Amino acid sequence: MSILIKGGTVVTAETETRADVLIQSGLITAVGTGLDVPAGTEVIEAGGCYVMPGGIDPHTHMQLPFMGTVASEDFYTGTAAAMAGGTTTIIDFVIPSPKQSLMEAYHTWRGWAEKSASDYSFHVAVTWWDQTVHDDMGTLVRDHGVNSFKHFMAYKNAIMADDEILYNSFSRALELGAIPTVHAENGELVFQLQKKLVAEGITGPEGHPLSRPPEAEGEAANRAIRLAEVIGVPVYLVHVSAEQALQEIIRARSEGHRVFGEVLAGHLLIDDSVYRHPDWDYAAAHVMSPPFRAPHHQAALWKGLQAGHLQTTATDHCCFCTEQKRMGLDSFAKIPNGTGGVEDRMTVLWTHGVRTGRLTPSEFVAVTSANAARIFNIYPRKGAVQVGADADVVVWDPAASKTISAKTHHQKVDTNIFEGMTVTGLPVVTLSRGVVTWKDGDLRAVAGAGRYIDRPAFAPMFGAVQKAAELRRPTAVPR
Ligand code: URP
Ligand code: ZN
Ligand code: ZN
Ligand code: ZN
């Protein structure tokens, strides 16, 4: 089975070139012009289109059990929707309950994910600490292809990691050559503000952003980054939504620390006015953490992305339907936190990034796939159109247009945070390891076709991290 993608402009994070792409047995085997093509090769015409690496969404939560319910999107429906939007790999999260064995949770999530239509991988959350957690982190890294661990600094009395857990887990991650990631919000402050607001009679969704101010994110971002600096480990901040957190990243990077930031399509485009909408269901549909922010934060996030202070884009795809959101009718603190977007991220980023001149097509590739692949050490198998890479490829028509709506999207949720947004620039063909899974509006995703992606430890940055650690190793004074 071979496929030739013909006549397009191949875009990588580095270059834009007119070239054809030959795909054989799930891999890219040639990129260039005048290629030697085997008889019987299927041809996909890509004239006028860009040919880019399939997107990597490094932050999704398919069928997550959370806040008393389970996210509506499962690993099949979610990865299928992703491919309708040009995303061919997700990195989801194993989230053990406190005291649950990491290995048990990991195998549970692996079982759920067997029906994935696209390739997938897992960050594993560290929500508690003892010797078994320490040991399981080693097993996950050595034997199970995990090279990143997640820490929730929010969600007190549930999965929140305190400073002791952060210290222990970050230190262990460094030993293992794995990267710690954090959800940065001061969970104690959020908890206290939630109680205060409800006591004052603010029980609707407008209480959600009030209980999670940007300062709470800035404080936690600073704390996580400072801990990582002292320990000497790189750190990755998920869903950076506030200028205060971005400033901490900029400060740390300008001082030479390996700190990475992810921004969600939603945080770039949606502001906090949604929480004051008179329709409770509409407002609740936007409840996610950190919340959507005042418009000046969006402007700062766009600049952060353009400047390279933020390296990746994600969605935090975590869908709850209207009925599920209504669990919080009497208190915003009980509204399941999460919003979708795995299908929409690429086109929203193209429309508001490339079409506004904020990003070049190569920069678009960097922030939608290549940078995530590098940070999480699957580059160039993923995130590149080059010989030897997995044939996860999207043929992108920059002139194609649609209006996003929950009525027509493929995501398994009854609302869409981008509802009514007209976007231009869409995938016309998506290939997952050489198989066409989306073509001209026809979704051909197959349950179980996706593969688990092992991510090796000690990404190239760890070479530098270890050299730096060697040079600053403390010494005792000989007396
Ligand atoms: O509101 C959100 N983001 N829900 C999913 C869990 C998380 O914090 O990422
Ligand atoms: Zn195992
Ligand atoms: Zn989070
Ligand atoms: Zn999340």
C-alpha cells in the first residue's frame, strides 16, 4: 500500500517547500519532486494545499472520571473527532486517585484507550507520595514509555499536589530523565475563595473565575518554576492562561532555565464575559480551569506564543454535556470543570494565527506539533514530514471555510466553546500512519487502529541538564 501526496507545499517547523510525499507501510519514505513511485500507488492531489505533520494535542482527557461524573468523550469518539480536525496524536493523562497505585491506574487507562482511532500516549499524574509512587515512576519510565509526570496544584481535597509531593516527584523525575508538568493554580486560595463566594450568595458560574483569579495562577507558576530551578529539572506548565503565569515563564527562561509553556486554543480566543451570560447553561458550558480571562490576557498569550515563550498549543479537551454541568446548579464549585476543542484547535489556530499574520505556516507547525514532539521526545517520528517519520500527515486547504457548531462537529458533547466562529483553513485529508482517516468531510476513523506511543526518557535537553547539574554539584568544605 503506497500513497503519493502530489503537488502540495510541504511545511515543517523549519521549511516550506514544493514537494511530493511518498508514503509506504505507514511511513514517509520520500519527500521531493520527480519521485520514483511504485506501480499502483494511490495519488492524493494536494495542489493549492499545504502538507503538514498531523497535529499533536499534548493535553486531552478522554472519558476522565472527574468531579463525580465521567467526561462524555471516549477514546474512540475523541480521537476520531481529532482526526476530522487534523490532529493525529493525543497525549492524555492517567490520573490515579490519592492512594491508588500508579501502575494500576496506568493499566486502567491503557485499557480504556485501546479503542483509540489515532495514536496516543500518556502523562501520568502524581497525586500522592510514598515509596511505591517513587518506584512506580521508575517502572513507568523504564518499561512503559512514560517520560512526563503531571502535578495538579489545584483541586484541594481531591488530586492536589502540595509542595512536598512536588519536591519529591520533581526530584524523582530528574533522576529518571522525565519532565514534570504542572497545572498551576494555588489550590488553597481557590478553595477558600469558593467557600467565601458561595457564602456571599454568588453560586452561579460567574463565581468560577472570581474564585480562580490570575494571581492564583501566577503564584503557583512561580512556585513550581522556582522548585524546578532549585532541583535543576526542566518543567512544563500546562494551560497557561494568565499574564502573571506567562511573566514567570519569561523571567525563568531569560535566566536560562528550561521552562516550557502550553496555551489552549480556548484561552487565546475566549474571554471571561461568557461567565456573566444570563443563560446558566451557556455560562456553565465554559467552566474550565483555569477560567477564560479578561481580554488583555489573550493579547499577552498571543504575544507569548509569537515570541516563543509559549511553545505548544493544546485543548485540555475534557467534555461534559449540559446535563452533567447541571450538577453544579446550586454551586459553581460543583460544575464539572472542562471544555472541548480537540477537533477545532488546528483550524482556530490557523484562522486566528496564520491568517492574521501572527504566525507563519512553519510557526504553526511548530506550535501545533513539532514543539510538543520535541519536548515529549517523539520527534521526528511525530511532528515532522520527513523520511522515516510516521505518515501522520494533513493536507490543509487554506481557502476552505466553515462555521463551527455543536450541531455539525464530531465531538461527543452538546456544546462547543467556539460555536458560531467562522474559520478558514481546514484539513481536507488526514492520514494516520499512512491510512486515510478523513477525506473531504468523510470520517473514516477506525476504533482500535491507534497505537500507544512509547516516549523514551532523557530527551536531548537532559544532556544539557545533566552537564549543568554536574557543574553546580555542591561540595563539602574539607576540614
Ligand atoms: O477544567 C479542566 N481543565 N478540566 C480538566 C482537568 C484539568 O485541570 O486539566
Ligand atoms: Zn505493566
Ligand atoms: Zn488542569
Ligand atoms: Zn487538563
